[in-house]
Amino acid sequence: MRIVSLISRIVLGLAFVVAGTFGFVMTFGSGPPPTPGLAGEFQSVIFQSHFVLFVDTIQLISGVAFLANRFVPLALVASAAILANILAFHITMMPMGIFPGLILTVCWILVALSMRDRLAPLLSA
């Protein structure tokens, strides 16, 4: 289980660092890729309002924390919100792109299971 958790943590870290960095490049570079329909309108608003910078900052910080193996419980909590939004976006607006989000969610669960003793106080009254 330790090796699976380690691999999952590294996958999460790499994915979030790449996604966070890519978001900064896209915001200040060429802009979001054209996406048809409601998903495209949503992405357009997120990029034009620069809200994507907030999300990308959280992704980048979480990814670095995962890779450095420091503050992993905090990174798990922050990345849970991001993963929930990724899944909600793909379930409601763009189902064909949900696969990476599902893989990262499985990785998140595997890392969270290995840290359940540190996350348990979050669930106490």
C-alpha cells in the first residue's frame, strides 16, 4: 500500500503542477482553447475574469506539496475542492473529458486512505 500511495501522490503532484503551470501560460498566452457549447462559455468566463489564476495557484501549490511530501493533508483538502469542481464540470458540461479527473480522484482516494489518521479530525464534531 505504501508504494501505491507513493505513486498516487507523485501522479497527483505532477498533474497539479503541470495543470497549474499550464493555466498560467494559457491565461497570459493564447487564452483558453476553443470549446463548443456551454463548456466553452464557462471556460471563457473563468479565463476572462482571471478566476483561473486562483484555481491554478491552488493547483500549483498543492502539486508542489504532494511532490515535496510536505503538508500533504493540507494539499489533500485543497485538491479535493479542485477535483470536485473538475468532476462537476465534466459531469454537467463536458462528459467526454472526465477520464483524467476520474484517474486523479482514484489517486486522491489512495493517498487519503494512507493519511486517514491525519484526516480523521476533520470529520469529528
